[in-house]
Amino acid sequence: MFAAYAARISPDDPLSALDLGELPEPEARPGWSVVTVKAATLNHHDLWSLRGVGLPAERLPMVLGCDAAGVDEDGNEVVIHSVIGQSGHGVGPREPRSILTERYQGTFAQRVAVPTWNLLPKPAELSFEQAACLPTAWLTAYRMLFTNAGVKPGDTVLVQGAGGGVSTALVVLAKAAGLRVWVTGRDEAKRARAVELGADAAYESGARLPERVDAVMETVGAATWSHSVKSLRPGGTLVISGATSGPNPKAAELNRIFFLELKVVGSTMGTKEELAGLLALCANSGVRPVIDSVLPLAGAREAFARLERGDVFGKLVLTP
């Protein structure tokens, strides 16, 4: 079958580690299902995998891709929950939690095998392309907001970084939940598009805000950390789910954190139940994922290059 996969590890030039070509078909096994992929989407996790983060060389070649929607062996339209080992279903109760492509072949292929427990029904209201956007970036945003941020309708949330898959999801979901949403970003055009999506205001990165916020959604890391901490009201919450600019900020702002009793909450992906809630929210409310563009799987190299450059607003979708 045709696939986009990590053929080698390259920390400094991740695109040089990406190959496109034929790989063996996934093998059926007890408790697992083989899904024919209709749409899959890119995440920064895929670039990190090419750099060797979470993917040791002995597991190569590794088909990349965490997200997908497709059709199972019985003809059911399904969405794949990409966290494997969370429940023990299909892999045994002692296996540690991982994401597709860390231990098991991913979704940038014509077919993928996953534990049957990891399949959820695709709502008829969503296209395959829309549904494929949800299991990683949108699920991450859903958990950040509705499980870990402790916010309620009317609160003000700051989203650091305009344009990425998680940040656009945060804007749309926060607005749907009745929150006031502010966004920061370096790119003026992306800030304008964030406002079009529903953000109440957009500011340059690091700009002084009109007032302090109830919660900050942080995925950028080192470049925005100090601004995130300084933007919180006393007792506010900073939820962090990524560090695309690096994990080690120059100033940890510890004095401010303990003196103002700020909460710093780590957030990783989400549960199958949260993904079911997200799917239901989108199906019932009219909320739809933001899609930058749809490319054939054969064009995966172009999609990866755009993701690496940051030339993206929303999700990049690949269709095998």
C-alpha cells in the first residue's frame, strides 16, 4: 500500500527523513480492526517524529499520522482515537500510553490497523475531512478548555499563537462555549483571520493586554511563556499542551506564579469519552474544524514543508 513514512531520523532536517512509497499492508489481529483511510491530518507530532522525538530508530520505518477517519471492515464510517494503551483494550493493561506512530504504524496510508476499542462512529453531519481533524489538535483543545482550564461562560481566555491547528480549535470551541476570546500572533493576516473565526480581539505577540485574563491556553512554549504568566489574573490558570518554540523559557516567573497563586496545568491529548463529546458537539452545534487545505497523500511532502514553515491556518488534510 502507498504510505508517507519516517524512513530515518533527522533532528536538524526532518523533511529529509520523510519517504513516500509502498509498504506492507497492516495485518489483522485479535481485538484490532483494519480501517480504510478516507482522510488524515498533519500535526506537529509528525514533524517531531521525523526528528526522533518519541520514535527510536529501531521502530523504523514508521508510517506517520495520528488522525484519521475512514471505513472499517464492516463498512462503518469511523473516527480513530489515536491514544493506544490508555485502557488496555487491544494491547494489554500493562502497556504504557502512547500515540499512534510512537509504537504502532500511523494513518498516512491507504489502510491502518488499530484496536477496535479505539474506533468511534463518525457523525453523518461531518465529512471525512472534517472528522479527521478532531482526534489530536481539536481533542487537545477540547480537553484544555473543558477539562483543565476551569473556565465558565463569560470568562476571558487568551490563546497564544494564531493559526495552528490547536489554536484555531481553541478559538472556535471557546467562542461556542460563551467565552471571551483573545488571541496573540506574530502574523497580522493570521490575527485577522482569528477574529473572523470568532476571536473578540487579536494582539501582537507579547503585547500588553487591556486587562488580565482568567485562563491562558499555551502551546508555543518558551517564546510566550513569560507573557502568558504575566497575563493571568490572581488565581488564574495556565494550561499548557505543547512547546513548539522550545521547552525551556529564559524566565520561569516562579515568583509571580506562587505570589499570585496561579495554576499551571499540563494537558495531553484527551480520552475516548472526551473525543465522543467533541464529535457530538460538532454534530449538534454546527461547529466545524478549520481546514487550511486538502491534498492527496502523494503531496505529503508539500504539506510537511508548509507545516514546518508555519505557513498554515487550520488543519492540513491528506486523502489517500
